[in-house]
Amino acid sequence: MDTSIFDHFHAVGVIPVLEIDSAAHAVPTAEALSAGGLPIAEVTLRTEAGLDSIRNIARRLPDVLVGAGTVINLKQAQAARDAGAQFLVSPGMAEDVVIWAVKNQIPVLAGAVTPTEIMRGLNLGLTLLKFFPSETLGGLKAIKAISDPFPQVRFIPTGGIRLDNLAEYLRMEKVHAAGGSWMAKRAMIAEGRFEEIQRGAEEASEIVKLRNPIF
């Protein structure tokens, strides 16, 4: 599995998680995020426009890393790949998705919030995992506690991460990058507030630049 995309996640620091209701808004949203310093788009499959949004970004914005989020079964994973997704994100440990993605050299980020799930992920060859919903499950304290027995594992937490707690997350050594939707909320995308989205991306990018991991 090509892990260079995961290196890109770390370098950018923040992965925008997008719910897009109209595929016509996909490209301008991704353009705004990229202009603000976040050239990544995790387009969730929670809406009917998800696959077409991925397809539009993949075709028109080659400098934006586009992937599919909320992938919960193999059919979705295959459809996302066919639409041009460069990575897959699942909220949980969907083993059939992980096995297929690894076999087909597609970077996959699967969710794990218990020691058992982490061990299942490790057995499937994963050392970078999604931690969701982070704040609901205890945030950084939970990540620290659950990861202590697994020094080889890093996390990308999402869920409840905002501009005001982003810096704290990024300073933690176990956090590879953070995911969130605060800079491009569903309503903002639907209403075409692309300048606001760019400003939100710029604010997040400035915090990433100050990242100084703590051990």
C-alpha cells in the first residue's frame, strides 16, 4: 500500500471532511480549501452527490488529494475508487474494505477506538488509524491512554475538533493529523460561501505551521 499519501496528510496537518449536497459545489469548495493551504478533500458518501463530487474534483483539480469518507462497505469502496478517490476513510474497522484496499494498493484509514480494534487493524497491516468521534470519546486523554500499549500506531482524530482545540491535538506525538469540517460546513458549501471556506482553511493552516509535537 502506498503510504506517501499519509505523509501528505501529516505535512498538511488538517483533512477537511466534506458533506456536499450538489456536485456543482465540489470543485469550488476544493479550490477554496486549496487556496487556503489545505489541498485535501475527504468527500463523505453520506449524500447522493458524494461520488459525483469526487469525480469532479479528481478530473479538474489534479493538485488536490481527493478521497472518499464514510466508506462502510466494499461496494462503496469500489465505487469511490472508480470515481477517482485516491484514499478511503471508514468510521470503523470495516475489514472487507481494508483487505480489498490493501490488496489494490489504495491507502485506507479505518476507525479504531478500542484495543481490540487497534489489534485488528495491526493484523491487517495498518499503523495509521482514524479515531472517531474523538471529543465524545475523551479526546486527547483517551488517545493517550488507548495508544500507550501500541507505540507503532498513530491516529487521525475527527469529531469535535475545531479551530480552538486544533493546536492542542496537533502538538500530541500520537496525532498524525486531524480531520474536521468546521472550515467547510455543509451549509457553507450549500450556500456557496467559498471565500469564508478559504479563510477557514487559512486559519487552520496557520495553526499547522506552529505545530511542535510534545512527547
